[in-house]
Amino acid sequence: MPIPSSAEASANETTAKSRARRPPVRPGPHRDGTRQPNSSLGARPGFGPGTLIATTEGELPVEWLTPGDRVITRDHGAQPLRWMGYDRITARQMADNPDLYPCRIEPDAFGPGAPDHPLLLSPRHRVLLRGSALELHFATSEAFGGAKHLAQPAAGGLYQAGLTYFHLLFDAHQIVAANGLWCESLFAEPRTDSTTLATGNPAPARIRHAETARPCLTAWEIQLLHHLAPTGYEIASCRAA
């Protein structure tokens, strides 16, 4: 079933109430220890501030979410958010390492409502692809592609105050609805040390993922798709039937 549009969600009484009771949370030490800054900047998939994530209470800005919120996933319905981390990246850090600049996907870049608002993703964040070309060349109907291979980096001058990437962790690697696109959640590899996910208060050590929710295409595989079948695949939209 398609995810309702943000306009429809805003009209939902439950969503309105939830937004009224949840002021935006600024990155920083959280009293219950569930949010801590990550040490390895830009190393994980992350959502930019203001990204609307589909939940059972409607579409909420990613920075409003807290562990326990039930987030809508493509494969397993509503799933509880187990942990939330973030990377705070300064303008100087982005200037020193251009790979830290976000990828900005403009509204309707991949079709109507895909996405329905500007979407900021860290370069390594993966979005869901689908189409006949994937089946033909890779024997799968859906796969992940990295944002940096699908969109251009945002202009550096837009982020003089820096930027925060938010990371969502679930019991399993999930596909969540973000501004009308299906995107991955944080993938915790089995060999990952919990201290690489957060400093001060590590992510739950018991949460490690054996495999990603979909196969992941490499840069050259996406280039191959561009060359052989530029119209044979698409970014998976949450609004499609």
C-alpha cells in the first residue's frame, strides 16, 4: 500500500497531536543516553535534518524521533526504533573533506513525488532501485544504490554552519520511507565494534545485521545501468501503488 503524502499526513489528527507534543531535539547529550555524537564522521548512511520519516504517527522530522517510535518499513510493517545516533559535521570538516558534503535530491528528480521534498543524504546512504534492467543484468527486482552515485553533492556554500546526519538503527536492516523515497536504515555489520557507532554511549551490542535488506550495487554496476539501460530502472517511490 502506498505511503500517504505529507499533506495527507499533516491532516491526520494523530500526527498533528504528535507534532505538537514533540519539539525538535537539538543534537547533543540526551538525558536518557540514547543520542550521542558518532566519532567516524560521514562513515555511515545518514539522513539530513528535516527529512520526513513515515511512522505510525504520521510523517515526522527525523530529528524528532526517539527509540521506541514505530517506523513504517517496506518489508516488515511498523518496527520499533532501537537506537538513534548522529554525526555533527562542521563547515571546516566539509571543506577539508568534500566527501562529507551531503547529496541533495531535488523534488520530483526521479518522477512525481520522488522525492516530494528536497532530500539530504550522506554520500554513502543507499536508496532503493527497482526495474526490469535490474532483473536482466543482476537477477534481482530491487537493489540498493549509493546516493553519491545517483545525485550530485550539494553546493558547499549552503552549509556554512555545518550539518548533522541522523542514523536510525533497528533490530534488522530496514527500508524506511524518507521524503517519498525508500531508503536504508543503519546497517550494523557483524564485525562492527559498538564504539564505532557512538562515543560515550555505544549502540546496543546485541544488534548486528547478518545481511542487508537488498543486494547493494557497486559504483561500476550503477554506471553499467546508466550506460546499458538508462530507462530500465527507477528510484523506488513510496507514493507508487
